[in-house]
Amino acid sequence: MNYTKQIQDIAAKLFAEGKIDVFVGYRMNGFDENQVPVLITDPQDVSKLVFTDKSVFNLVNYLKTDHTRRKRVGIVVKGCDSRSLNLMLTESQVKRENLYVVGICCEGVVDDAGEKMQNCTDCMVPDAVVSDEMLGTAVSGSGTLTYKKNADIVALAEKPLTERAAYFEEVFENCIRCNACRHSCPLCYCAKCCIDQETATLYNGANTTSAAFHALMTWSLHLAGRCVDCRNCEKACPSHLPLHLLHKQNESVIYENFQEHLAGVIPEDRGAFYKYSLKDPDDFIM
Amino acid sequence: MARVGVFVCFCGANIADYVDVPQVVEEVKRIKEVKFATEYKYMCSDPGQGMIRDAIIQYKLTSIVVAACSPRMHEKTFRKALSDAGMNPYLLEVANIREHSSWVHQKDKKAATNKAMDLCRMAVAKSIANEQLHEISVPVTKRALVIGGGIAGIQAALDIADARIPVVLVEKSPSIGGKMAQLDETFPTLDCAQCILTPKMVDVASHPYIELIPYAEVLELQGFVGNYKVKIKKKASYVNFKTCTGCGACWQKCPVKVPNEYNMGIDKRKAIYTPFPQAVPNKPVIDAENCTMLTKGKCGICKKVCLPGAIDYEMQDEIIEREIGAVVVATGYDMWDPTPYEEYGVGRFKDIITSLEFERMVSANGPTNGVPQRPSDGKVPKNVVFIKCVGSRDEAKGIEYCSKICCMYTTKHTILLHHKVHDSHAYVFYMDIRAAGKGYEEFVKKAQVDTGTTYLRGRVSKIYKKGDKLMVRGEDAQIGQVVEVEADLVVLATAVSAPKDNPELARLLGISYDKYGYLSEAHPKLRPVETAKAGIFLAGCTQAPKDIPETVSQASACAAKVCGLFSGDTMKKDPMVSTINNEYCSGCQNCVKVCPYGAIITDEVPVGHGIKDLRTVAKINEGVCQGCGSCVAICRSMAITLAGFTDPQIINEIVSI
């Protein structure tokens, strides 16, 4: 998977035609094989753009910065990224007419060790669902693939409750509450996060395991039915917390109970928490 | 610092029998903000309220907790007591230790007491964060909607309209009149139903303040008390009522015959028809299911014979929208279908009929000109057996409740039978004779003597055919023997059941209904005509089985409630509404989607920080907001606050236990 040339051409063309003010893509980080996001504003710089299976980050996150807001933006999105973009559009955070979206038919990206990432092996929607232009050949069955329950949460669910509790206690203890997970998430765009509000005494500023637990649980619930499993948060976490466990658990519960709902696949679909259907299960209500 | 007063009520024995009230008082006194706590037998009574008023002044209290019954019951009472003492009424907090504790934990006094103490602690904690709130004024649309044009709907509409308040009366069928128009005479005075009903029907049609929309259904109700918007579907009648003169040429010539609903299918009507000669409006409609012109495109006779040219086969359903302030629901009842009584041979033997079929037979404008006839051979029956409680009071096959009117109408039927067929003899199988009502017992006694009816106390176990007679086998419990009665005709006093459309209507209006499908009142004793949704009232059998006098009383009560609601130009509204903090709102508009009242719209505000641009935020119409809190729960940014239920209040509650 290498679309470097095509993306450079597209970006150059868009700048030449004056259609965009900024292009959001990837560049080499300059010291190893890995890539970092880049915001190109000077047409001279388009040659810096690359796209390979090392293009791991979800660039939609950069649509909430002041560098891109109220500007015309070109952006590269893979399948998962496009779902988060879909949600950003649905939740009125970006305007579609300001965007030029280069969609990728994604074959999966790899981690530092060169292994295909877990979210890519489980991926149900490899092709971008929002785009002005698609690159690559469509992955067969994109959007209709069978749902694979995440192996980690299956393994964890088999352990007894006490062991699971102990595991999470150990994990949350490592949280330094730097909020990198929140900043790296494209769908965490609130003006002031509820966790930081003065009245939010449950998450008090102190860095205790309990406060971290409440903050992370609240965060994962705010993303339940919205998380697209791009794993930006996990890549950003300096403590290497297995944050996907929280999101994948929510995702599987919602997928199984709420008419096989997958976040961001359908435009204008706000997700299971934000709509009501007569088919919704109610057996958990006493 | 907050100074809280706590007032714990015994509610007679309702609370005190299961909750140790003095212990609760001792417990709350230990909370440091509680400056005064006491108990009383009836806190809602005048002396009880006096204690609250006095304590507010004496102890300089800043918020009040009353531990008593549900706030739905007496929150307003206690708020008024606070106002009377010069305190903001919304500084009150009610701990419901009756419905939430004593009534549900009657077997465990200790646990009930502990729970009552928890509830009080929570209420105290919440009240510490209570803020002064002020009532909101909202304008009122002074127009009422009445759903259903039976006697309940007619009476409610007339009473409201007589107070010079415009009424929109929506009736499902082509004519108003309802079930009462099908009756012959009415108990206990034997007035002719038509004679007392039809003048009222005419009044409805001619009243300047009533807009009658027959052959129509309510599709949608939006808004809130005083400011509802209703969508009504007026079904295509295929007859232009403005040009139709009601001459009747069309239905006389129509070749299609279908069973006549008004006469319970005993005779036939045409595909273009007026339900009965006294119908209001007295204009025919085309039954689209059976008209051959509308189904197959062949015929067109009615159009040919209609001189004013009122027939229009192209007519479409019409959606009518009205702004209204209150709703009276009067959708009446259905007769229960006795098919489950297989041992009676219902459906197999033609000479078993229901009470309403009998009513039509003995009715002067009925299909047999007032003389009962056996459906099998048309002979006049001599021995008639009436079976009561068919469906009523029968958990196995029917419904648990007593239909209330069957004892009386069966008595009336025995009299009518005696009047029409002098040499007849009536037998009544009954469980009890329930004749509670003005003049009812006297009516039953007199009928028994005058008609010589044989009353047999017991249930019928079987009906079988012997020759052209029906043999009714039952028990006479008074002599303890099985009896068999030879009958020419058997009349089943079938139960009153809730209209089958009621659940759907209830969902559409946003009100509740019970397991039978009857619409639920707000309080069985003290608010019997109101529903839990403000501005929606119930009249007649849609709430529970009732006779005509009761139905009329309730309809008039509804009218009084509507007039009361419309007595001012504006309406006071509780200030428990949501507000949006623009600084925190990210404009995702999830609240707009979840608001069931359509109270949230979007607004554009400056971005600030020196950026000349606008951003979208949510905005609440406080007149429309009902304080349900859905938006608060859905808002990830916690930008929405519901007055009276703020985060500090709720967190205080949680932390206190």
C-alpha cells in the first residue's frame, strides 16, 4: 500500500486550483521509518507528503485545531478515519463543503514491529465511507464483513471478576492523567471537557487511581457507540494503557444489542445512545 | 451556611405503622445543617403547615425538607406553605417516605425505617444546594380539542363552548352520537335515548363555538399544556358536505349492500350511507372499502343521481392542523367479543345474541321496528334467557373487572321485552345484582315485580340445541341444583372493554393506560378527570366502564377543568427548565435530537477570542421545556443545567448515602 505519489499530485493540484488552504497528511518523522502527521500550507511542501502502511494516525483529529477550523482543508482518510469524520459531520463539528476528502481503500496499517495492527485485522470497514476521491481498489465486502469480537476482551471476560478488577486497578494506577488520550481523539472536541469542569468533583484534580478510573470510564462512555477503533488514544498514551479494552467492550455490547450498530458508518447516524428504536432491548430495565 | 428544617409526617397510620417516625427525626437532627426537625400526624393539614410556617420564621430556615407522601400529591401544598411564610417555594424538598418506603416495605419495619432515614438524608443534602427559583409565564391558546363524539365528548364540547371557548370536536365515524345513539331507552327512568341525545347532537352542529370534524382521526399531538399543536386526518368522505343537501337519493340508488354497523349487522346498509336517520352531520359518506366505483372503477350511480353534484370520487384524505390549549379524551368503549365462551355456542347458534344486538332489535328505529325476532327464523321469542357477566368478572375467559352497567341494562331489557312481547317470559342468570345508584335499586325491584322475570343466581355451564329451541343449563345456587331452561332467544350481557385503539392513542398523546387499555387518571380519588400529562383530561368510558349519568358528570367536570385552565391569558409554569451554558456547548445538537418536546433549537453566537465568526450552540425555549432532563443526561459537555436538579444537588444526594 503506497499512495505517496497520488497524494502528492492531488495536494499539488488542489493548491494550484486554489481549492484548499491547508492539506492534512503524513510525512516521515525524519529519524526512523515511522511517520507523523503534517499540515501543509505551502504548495512547495507537498513533496513531504507520504502514504504507506506506516500511516497509522487518524488525521481527522487535526480538523479540530485552529489551523484547520474555518479553513478549506484537504485530508487523507482511511476506513476508520472516515467513520470518525462522518461523526464529526453528523455532530456539526466540521462543514462538508470546507473539506476535500481523499479516501483510501485501506489494506491495514502496521505497528512499530511491522506487524499488522489488531484493529486492522478486526476491521469491518476498510474503505473510506466519506470521500471526494478514492485511492486504491475497493476491499471486497467492506462494510459487510462479519463482526469479530476483540480477542483481548474475550480473553479478559473469561477471568473471574476479582482478577479482572485487580487487572484494571493495576492498569489505572499507571494513568498519569495527562489527557493525551482525549487530545488525540477526533471525537473529543468539547469546548471544556466535563472532567475539567469545576462541578465535576468525582474526577477531582488529584491523580488518584479512583479519579483516573472515573475519568477514563466517563471518557469511554462518552465514546460508546461513537468510537471507531482508530487507536489514536493508545498510540498517544505515554503509559501504554490498553485503552482499547474499554472501547471494544462498549462496541461489542452495542453491536450485539442495538441492531448491529457500528459507529459512523451511516451518515447522520448519531449512535445507539442518541436515538430510540422500538427494537431496542429493555430486558435490563427492572 | 444552610439552615434546614425537616418535617416528618405520620400520614395517619400510612407511614407511622411501618416507619419509626421519631427515630427518623432523631437521625436527621444529627446532620449539622439541620437546625430544626419535628414530626406530626398530618403535615399537610392546616396545623401541620402552620408548624412549617412558624419554624421558618423562628429558626431562620433557608430550606425545608418535608418527609411525607409523593411530591405528586402535596408538593404544591407545601410550596404554598413556604410562600405564606415569605420563603421562595422552590427551596422545598420532599422526601417520599410513603410510596417509596412505608407502602412498599410493610413486612420489614426496620428496613423501612432505615430507608426513610436515607431518603431524608438525601433530601437534606439536596436541599442544601437548592436555589431560589421563580415561576415562568407562558401564553395560552384558548381552544380545546375533544376526541370522540359520544355523549361524553358532546357534553364536554357543549359545556366548554357555552363558556365561549372554541372547541374542535373530532369524531372517528361519520356521525357523532356514539354508543348512546344505538340505545333504545335508558335506565332507570326509561327516557328514550334518541329523545335526550339528538337535541344535543344538533346543538353541537349549530354551536358557533364548536368546529365539528367528523370522519377524522388525531394523528399527532405536539407541544405542552396551553400550547399544543394537533394534526387531524380528515378521511376522504367522497361527498362534498358543503354542496350535499342530505336528500338521500344516492344511498337509495346505491346497489352495494354491506352489514349495517349501527344495527350491529342485523340488517344491511349501502356503500354510500348515513349511519342512521338522525345522524349529525346528516350527510352521507362513501365506504371506500366496499364501493365498487372506488375499488373496481365500475358503477358511478350515486354521482349520476346527485343533483347538487356533491359526489367526488377523487377526494383525498386531508390533514388539518389546529393550535389548541387542552385536550379532552372521550373515546368511549368497545363491546367485548364473547367468542371465547364456546360452551354457550357463541357463533354456532344464531339465536344467541349480544346485549347491544338486543338493544337494536327492541329499538323503535331498529331493523325489526322494535319487535325482537329470532335471527334464525324471524319468529317473535317467548322465552328469553339473559346471561349476565359474560366476560366481566371472569378471570379465566374474560376480564377481571365488573362492567358496572350490565345489571342495570339487563333489568331494562327485561322491561323492554315485557313491553314489546306481552306474553313473554324472561329468565336472568346472575352472579350478583349490583344496583348502586340513584333510583337504581328501586328500578330493579319494580322491574322484577312488574315483569315477573325469573332470577336464577348462578353461572350457565352449557347451551345446546333441542329442536329449534336452545336449552340453557346452569346452576341455581339458591336451591343448589342444576336447572335447565328452554329458550327461544339467549341474550348475553357482554362486558364493556376498552377501545382497542386506546394504547395507540395514549402513546400518541403521551399519557398512560392500564393493563386493560383504559386511559389512566392522575389520581383515582382526587384527580379523577386529569391525566398525568397537564392539559389532557378524560371523560367517560375511555377511563373505566361508566353509565350515562356518570359519563355526563365527568364530561362536565372536564369542561370545568378546561375553563379553569383557560381562565387567564398566561399560565404559570414551574421553573424547572433547562438552561445552556454557551461557553461549554460544543454544538453537537444531540440535545436537539433527544428533546421529546421540541424545546431546543440552535442559535449562532460569536466565537470570541478575537475571531470574527459565529458558532452554533443549542438554545432552550423555556416555555416549551418540561424539565424532563433528557438533554442534561445526553450532553457530554455537561453544558446543560436543569433548575432544581443541578449537578451539585444530585451529587450531594449521592454522596449523602
